[in-house]
Amino acid sequence: MSDRLDRRSFMQLAGTTFAAGAIGPALGQPALGSPADVASPIHLGKVAWVNDDQTADSVIKDVRELGLRTCQIGFEHLSTDIVAPLLAALKKYAVEATSISEHNPGRRIFDFYQGPLTIGVVPPDTRAVRIQALKIAADVASLAGIPAIHTHCGFIPEDPNDPLYPQAVEAVKEVASHCKQRGVVLLCETGQETPITLVRMIDDVNLGNVFVNLDLANLILYGKGNPVDAMDVFGDRVRGIHAKDGKFPTNPKHLGAETPIGEGKVDFPRVFEALKRINYKGSMMIEREVGNEAERRTDILRSKKFLERLILKTYG
């Protein structure tokens, strides 16, 4: 199947894919009969990634073996060809995917010097190909009945008079418009800009389907704030969460250090209280990017227990 679908071909394929039911649940809410634990208002999952030497089946199997029933999933090389194997794996292991994560193509360097030049749709050199990749992600999400796509938009300029700012808004608007045609939401991950800058961009896009994926550590790692205070700015725009921890940067060239959950600067009890105030009911994806596979697995299992206790304490 071609990556690019004209509208007629897309609708024909979508009709075939979803003959048994609706396109998908509302963002963050489990569908009727979902494998998610409906007894809890927050469903813990994992940020999952399918590398070239992996399959959707093996990655989804790992999510289930960790005792998790939801995931946010990305692919090293994304195309509509992955829809069938992805759906098969999700069904086989009783796992729900809440969003398709897409950041490619091109290099991405997560620091304060090369980051603004390499991350998201802000850099002009890679903007067009990344917009196209995000449109494909929206096609995949819609065909697979997944309600959202997720990405880093990049270092959105804090100054709305910066010439790059309106370009970034137009880039996000083009992606969001395609998402809207496909019945999909666009989640913009926090971190590279202050919360009010992200809200400004979302308001300027003004399509009603662009929301916030709140990475609990990224605001700290980038020195842009903290997730508790950010909730006062984002409010109910938060439609996805990454559970991660870290420390503020002290080297002006490099981000702060990621830590295991509970060992950094994220005040998790206050975060959960803020989520309860806005009546957040949806997914929270554990993300651990440091260490080898065995270390990451151990940290994810520890994080799961830590977060489960907090959910129980906060929500009863």
C-alpha cells in the first residue's frame, strides 16, 4: 500500500477497516470493552517504539508482559502498511494504543544548541518532509482506530514577532487540518518552550483538535518550568501524559539529567492532585530513555508500582 492516499482511496480503506464499529473512542477514554482498567480514572501505559529490527507484535507483547494495557507507539519507518500488523498485535495482546508517535525523518539532537535546528517542524530544512510524515501518521491512526498522533513541534519561538513563529503556526495548522479530516487529534509534547508559548501556538492554530501531551519531566529538563505550575496554564488542554522524572539543567549547553521516577524534581503527588482538579481521565505513559534494556525494564516496573500507589491514594 502506498504511504500517500487520496481521499477516495482513504475512505474506501477506512470503511473496510471500521466496518465492525466506529472509528475510535474519544481521546484518552477507553472504548467499550477496552482492555484498559476501567476501575481507574488514569490508565498506565508505556511509550513504545518499533525499530527496524522489531515488529509490532514483539513490541506490543512486551507492553503486555510489563503488566500494562495501553501504549503510545511509534515506528522507525512509518507507512500505512503497518496498520494490519499493528491491529493484529493490539488485539492479540489486549493492548490499547492511544496515539501514534511520529518525529522523523532527519536527525534530532536534544540539546540547547542543535535542538532548535533539528527538532520538530520549526526548522525550515526538514519542515516539509516532517509535515508529510505527520500526515501519514494521521492516516495510520485513523485507519487503526487510534484517536491521536503525537509529536514534538520543536523549539517554538517565545517571541511571537520572530519570523519563525508564524511559520511554525502554519506548519502545525497544516498537520492539524489533515488530522481533522481524518478524525484525529494532534498532541504537542511539552518541553522546548514555555507553557504559555505552547498555548499561544495552539490558540493561533485555532482548529479545535490540537492539545497538549504533558511530559512531566521535560519542562524541568529544558528549564522551562515545572508540571505542577504548568497545569495552571494548560488546564484541560492536557489530553496525554508522559510519566518521567529529571533534574533542572545546570550546564547551559545540555538538558537536565533524566532520573528514575521519584528521584528527580517532579512533584508527583501535586501533579496527581492537579490532574484530579481538572478531572483528567485518560492515559499516562511511562517513558524511560536512559540505560540499557534491562535497566529500563526494571525502572518501568518500579515506576508502575510507584504510580499505581499514587493513583490509589489520590483517587481512592
